[in-house]
Amino acid sequence: MKKLKILFISHTARCAGAEGCLLTLVRCLDKERFESVVVLPVEGVLADELRQAGARTIISPLEWWLRGARSYGLMGSDIRGRVDALIAIMKAERPDLVHTNTSVVWEGALAAAFVGVPHVWHLHEILTGHPSLKGVFPVPVIYSLIGLLSKRAVAVSEAVRATAAGAVGANKVTVIHNGVAESSVSVTQAKELRAELEIADDHFMAVAVGGLIPEKGFDTLIDAAERLKQKGRIVIVIVGRGEPAAVAKLTDAISSRGLEAAVRYLGYRGDVPRILAAAGLFVLSSRSEAFPLVVLEAMAAGKPVVATDCGGPREMVVEGETGLLVPVADAAALAEGIARLAQDPELCTEMGLAGRKRFDAHFTETVYAQRFADVYLDVLQAGPMPALEDGERIFLDGMMQTYQRIAENALAKGTLQELALLTKRAAALPLRSLQWAKDRMKRGRR
């Protein structure tokens, strides 16, 4: 049987959330049926991990068309050159399908359209109202282009699907929940971790994991910790890296409120599974989440979850069965949820076991990879992509030229905030043009 070659496009070479999902997929796809080739913008730890997982890697420049405070793109480089480089790669590799991993780069989708290769776009983000990502085009334009340039869009949650389906096309969006590896941490390792952190056996340990950015809601968690202080014997452990200013803000909040004994900030740790195994529960205080992997890791470790009802967690946590959902930015409710489980060990254990059972049924890496394999086969069975007509090529060239002008102007101004002003001016024409292009390109692309 001929292997199907999948060309993946990764926006960075780090090993964070979306990149971890890509690594899991490459590692777990059936090697007898699929060959994986991954394009990355630079060398990095992800490239090393992918090669160990059996994938070939190719380095080619990419730029984020959705930019945050720490975007890793080239910021102003020539988009035509980047797309042409990917076109050359696709002509040399002859992939059966191209998979763009995350919404923040679009060169792979453009190149696939020009070459005539089926394209799948993996959506990890809720773009509407996103607290940090700002698009070079307005969000409706971005979603419309995602639909226009893809045979299928895969959303990591129903929350992501709900924001994308209107512009992308409901018939094009499939939900595939993320999957992670099973926990393999022993009881002994968990006990050693508690001893290392000097947390007494009679103290309840709640763990929060995430980068120190506003959308993770650690300010709400600190407010909750202050409310829990009077109850005693509850320790909140926070794990995650952050910019120096963010770290200082967190540690200052802990010390100024006298919470040194109740809250421990560990910084970045490479042993999150061991920390989760030592915990009594996992707590998520975020303002918005598409589908946070660490919640699955907590479930895999057999831990109940207390999470804000901020999007994706509603599809992970079964309220009252595997954990508790509380309102966003409500410190009192968050503290109450943590205290309820900390004071009821039997309920805590019962919810943790239910969470592990739910994980085994729905969120393993094996289930995740098989669902993607099914999508790939379904897309490929629909037949080859039709060649672009002259008008379609002119339209896509025009969108790239518009993007280049907006990006260069924003870069010249020196601030990402300038994108918001520039995209308002560019919004009307792209939206009108997109509707025309959709009418032209809908044959065989729906």
C-alpha cells in the first residue's frame, strides 16, 4: 500500500501547546499508512523531537499574520517569496495533503491552493475577542480565507467551531479534541515531589499551570488564594514561565498579601506530570481557553479539575462529575470550588477517577491520531483539488499584496497596535472581494 504523505506547516519550532499537538499527531499516526514531513520556520527543539518521532523536517521562512506580544514571525518579510518557497517544496515533495497547524500562519494554505494540493487547517485558537492575537486582516476576513483555502478546517473544540463556522462554512468544520499521553508517574515519584517542595502530607495541594499572561487569570487565582488563606492547609502551586515584569508582578502580589506559605510560584518546570501526580486537584483560572492541554494531563493523572467556564473546559470537565466549573474572573467562586474538594477527600478521589475514565474514553493520543487519519482519508477520497482559474489567482495575489502593505505599514509605525487602525481601513474591500472569490471557487472546494 502506498503511504500517504502529509506536509505539516508549523508556525514555530518551540514545544508549546499547538506544537505539542503536532508532535503527538506525527508520533501517533500509523507509520504504515502515513509519511510525515514538517516545515518549520527555524531549527529548534520541536525539529529535534519531530525527527526522533520519524518525521523529516524542512526549514522555510514563515510570518505570523496573527500577531501577539511575542510573535515569532519575520515581521515584514516578503510574503510572495515565502509562498514561492513553499510552492517549490510542495512540487519537490509531492504531498497528498497539506496540514497547517494553527491559525497564525497562512503561507502553507496559499501555496497549497496555487499547487492544487488539498489543504486542512487546524484551528487551535478562538480568534474573536482574543486578548493578545491581532490579525493583519479583520477576524471575519481571516476566517473567510481559512474557509476559502481549505478542504476542511479542524477545530480543537466546539467553542472554536462556534466562532469559526459562520465564515468558514459549517459543513467544512470538524471538531477533533486534543489528545495527550497517559500519565506514567508513580506514587513514589509524587511523594518525592511533595517532599522536594516541602509541602506537608496534611496540606492539600492545588496546581495551576500556564504562562504568566493576563488571559490565564492568575490575578483571580491570587485573590482566591487570599480567601482560602483563612481555611489553612491549602497550598496553591503555580507553574509557568513569564517575562520578568510578569514574574515580578506575581511574586509581589504573593508577598504583599502575606501568601508566601499559601502560594508557591515555581517558574518553568519540565516535570509537570510529576507535579500533577502530587496534587490534590488542578485549577484553571483562565479568562478564555480553546482547549487547554494541561486539563487533559490532569485528567490523565486522575485529578479533579476546578476550571473557569471560559470556552473549551466545558467540553472537558463534566460539572459535578469530573470537576467543577465556575464563572470567569470570580475569585469567590474559584475559592469555593477549591475549598469544596480540599475539604472532601472522598469526593476529590471520586471525581479524579471519573476524570481518568473520561480521559481514557475520549482524549488519548491514540484516539486523537485516529480521528485525524479519518479526516485525511475523507478529504482525499473527495478527489483532487481543481486548478485555480486566472481570476482566482489574481484575487489571491491581490490579498497577498494587501497583506504586505498593511504589514509593512504596521512595522514602520513600530507597534502592533497600529494593526487595529490599518485593518479597519482594509476591511470593506477584502470582505466584498472574498464573497466574490467564494462564489468563483466554491466548485469542488466545499
